[in-house]
Amino acid sequence: MKAQNMLVIMSDEHNARMMGCVGHKLAKTPNLDALAARGTLFAEGYTNCPICVPARASFATGRYVHDIECWDNSIAYDGRTPSWGHRLQQAGLPVESIGKLHYRSEQDDTGFDRQHIPMHIANGVGMIHLSIRGQFKDFVRPRGRRAAIIEHAGPGESEYTRYDRKVADIATQWLHDRAGSDKPWTLFVSFVTPHYPLIAPQEYCDLYPVDEMPDAKFGPESGFECHPWLAELVASSIMTKQQQRAAISAYLGLVSFMDAQVGRVLDALDAAGLRDTTRIVYTSDHGENAGARGLWGKSNHYEEAARIPLIIVGDGVPVGKTTNTPAALVDIYPTILDGVGLPATDGLPGRSLFDLANAPDERERIVFSEYHAAGSPSASYMIRKGRFKFIYYVGFRPELFDLEADPEETTNLAGEAAYADALRDLEADLRKIVDPEKEDSRANEAQRKLIESMGGPEEVMAKLAMKKLYTPVPPGLTS
């Protein structure tokens, strides 16, 4: 491809179904809708891990979580594995970031010439208490407080909305200053909304009256019985229907707020005369349960949490196309290299989204995701291939869904004789990528050592300093 600028925009925790361009009846996302109309929408994009820090490590390196050992939100990317940013720097191409990275530390060399107001895991260790997952047999970890995510949902301003406005401010100025630049640059603009706290500015909450919000799929009082692997997550997420409606109003408000910030960046790109020389990627690190199955947050492999929005735009990209080729965050590494005219890195699992967009749909392409983090009794792995999604839980029964016939994942086919061959083949595909039990054991051992290095689980919980359920913004940006 002809070398051009690359603008990579990432949001945090954006449910892929909550955009107007994919047919959501309530979500108001005019800027993302317009972006999709200009390029190609990947209808089946997935995260490689449904939680922030490991997902962003995969995004940075183009590698799977078990390969780089960034297991959870306390074991973050530190630059030791080469990133796409390092490749750009080696080629002498400018590369900067603005906003949330969620790597270990700004002091680590993670492949950026400059990081503007970066958000990293707190104090280089993050939410270490969430690494306690049963490795200590005699320690009873206090039940999580996931229901607190929705306790204060509603209109207002938070440190996250203020931070994202600042991210957009810096990005617009950065683009203005690059008008007329003669060397292809890459800018990573990373917003933290619509991640909780579920507090959205009043004008965006007003778009979604609480009493008009729908009930959640398998939500409160539905009688839904969750898979046993989800028991701890569900038990810590009790909410009422009214709380759920207020939360979805605020979440959709944050989606629209984030869309508006994306719009500001895209307007600045146009104002700087850079539209025709810049390729764009929009995505998110993972999705959001949004009340489905009684859950808020992410941390599972159902569509709400594992799916991500994925849009590409620019020279060489089909316009107004929706592709059903499955894709994932690891595909963005080769996409960025392709966009700026560099060859792909051998040995990585991803492929350029530009190539995939221009090819016929590859329905049998496999995408893979894994989870080793908070609230899980064991590792969870996902294979998406063709019409099927296969979820393998170490020590628990698997799940198999036919997403063409059952897009809401209501019926587990794993125990039906008619699907025995499909189940066997998908597990074989999974084991070509990963040894599920081995990597589950490695993750638990790494987390055990981390907790012990901090004095053990009792000491970690006693000294729990982070009262929030989310990473704080950088110092000086809270107001």
C-alpha cells in the first residue's frame, strides 16, 4: 500500500452493538456512523482478552496474552516485547500517543516518541487485589463489589469525562500542528469513556430518558441461571430493574459523549487538510455487558463483552462496506505497519485489516480470545469460527453457540449429539493455539508470586489503597 498517515482511535469498553451504524435502535453515534459510511465496518470484531490491561498489551504487540504473559490488570505491558510503535521508530517514522495506554509506566519504552497525558496502571502495580483468584486455598477473598458500578449512574461530570475532553483538546491541536508534514506519522488517540463510572454529561443523558430504557437480556428478575463459571461475577452484581435502566441510560450517554469527542478529532483532521492522506482505525479494547446476564463490566466471552467495534477508513479501503470476516485486536499491529508502508512482522497471528477488507468474506477465519483475570475461578478461552462460537472453561463444561441462528447466545449446544463433531473440531482448533490447562496454571502461578511479593493476600487486602473500581486519571487532570 501507498504509505500514508495513520490515526488510530480507541475507546474503552464500547459495546459493539451500541452504534447507529450497526442498527441499534437507541444509540446516537453520528460521528462513528459517518466514519463507517466512509470505509469498512468489521461486523465481527473481537478482543483478544475481555479486560483492559491484557487487551491493550495484545493490541500493542500483536501477540496473544499467554504469549506475552500480561495476565491481568496488574501485569501490564512494559515494552520488553516489541510493539508496533517500536517498528515505526526503527523506520524513522513519527509516532505519539494521547490518552489512555494502560501499560505499566510512562518510564518504560513502549514505542512512542511522546506520550501525552498517558493513563497507566496506578503506581505501576494496578489493582493487584484482583489477581487473587483462588491460588491461596486457605484465604477467602472478600466478594467483589461489581454492583457498585451502577450505584451512582446518572447525569454529571466525572474525572473520566473531563479527561476525555482534554484528550480531544490535545489531539485537535496536534493535528493542526501536523498540517503540511511530509513524513507519514502515526497518532494513537485513546479515550477512556464509555468505561464506568457511569456518569455522563447532562446533555447526553437527556438523549436517553431512564423510563424509556429497555430491560437487559437475562437481566434482573428474569430468572436466568448463569453458567457456573460466572457464579462469583453474578453474585457480586446484584441490581434492580430500575437501577439497570438508570445505568443503561448513563452508559448510552457516555457512548454518545465519546462519539462527540471522536467527532472533534475527525473534524480537526479535516480542518488540517489531512483527510486524504490519513488512514483511520476506530476500535475499543473490549465490550461491556451492560446488564446482560446480570453483569456490568466485561470479564467473559459472551458477545456483549468480547465483541469490539472495528472500523477502517482511507485510501484503498472499500467505501460503505460491511465485512463478516472475523477480526481481532492482534490484527491492528499489521494494519498500522501496512498503512504506513512497512512490511509485516513474521510469526504474529494477525493480518492487515486493509487486506481483509479488500478480500471476499472469510467466514472460517479463526479469532481467539482468553481470560485469566478478576472474578474467574479458572481460565476461559474463546474460538470464533464460521457460525459457531466455542467457549472453553478449564474445569467446567464448555459452551457452544450458533451465532447465525442464535445471535443472543440463549442456547448452549455443547451437550447436543448433533453438534458433537463441531465441538470436537473447535476444541482441536483451540488446542492448536494454546494448551488451556498449561496456560491456566502459568497464569495462576504468576499471580500467586505477584501477591506473595506484596506480602500475601491478607496484606494486599489490608493495604488496599485503591477504593475506586477503575484506574484514576493522571495527577492534575481530575478537575
